[in-house]
Amino acid sequence: MSLVRRATAEDAEEVLRLRQVMIDSMVAGGPGGPTDWHTESLPTLRRRLARPDGEFAAFVADHPERPDALAALVVGTIDYRIGKAGNPRGRVGHVFSVATDPECRRRGYARACMEALVDWFREVGAGYVHLTASPDAEPLYASMGFRRRPDPLMQLDL
């Protein structure tokens, strides 16, 4: 029996809760960030989770003590870039929203979810996978074969 499964539309509220856990862990001052965006985000997330054949996937582990809660979450998307050597199909995986419920950390849930997501990336033909790692999470990703690369990423807020 696998403890990881593909998230469904019924998981959307819990997916948002764990995404907030991740966001709060990255912000100085910790938990308590604004959650008013959840209401607007929920319908779109439910639609995306309901389409298992799209370019968006979330894998979750159920909480062992709370039947209606999730223990861990990973989310990824496939982007298209014009092909090149090493990735002629131009499919690139991107991992985001990796989170574990604070009660469930250090039990292997995030790793199991990541392994399922990486398998999905392989199945859909991604040439490689990108993610942004916090210092605490970097050892997990390194143990799975991810490596740091110099990246002159820039961003424009619209």
C-alpha cells in the first residue's frame, strides 16, 4: 500500500492549508500570514486538481492521525520551452509548494511525495526538473540527485 496518492479536487482546501504552511515557513516571523487569497484561489485549484491529464500535478500523503487532513504535499507543473540538446522535446518540470504538516515532519512523507512527482515528470516526458530549495530542504533534494546551478533569475511583478 502506497502512502502517496495523486491529489483530487476534494483535497483543494487542505492543499491550500499546506501551501500556507510553506509560505509561513519562508516569511520572517513565521505563521500568521494573510490567508484572504485562499477564497479566490480555491475554485481554480479545484478545477486544476480535477484534470489528471493536464500539465499540473499534486501528490499528497494523508495525515496518519487526522482522517480529513494531509500530512504532506508536493506540486509541480510542466512548462514548454523550445527544445535543445539534452531536452529536445522542451518539456521542463517545475516543483513548488513542497510542505509537510508540522506534526508530521521527519517521517519521510515529503520524500515519498517528491519521488511520486519525479516519476510523473518522467512519465510526461520532462527533460529535467527545476526547484527552489530552502536551506533546510536542500539536503533532501541533493540526496535525490538535484544540484545547485548558477541562475541569473530576474522577476517583473505585474
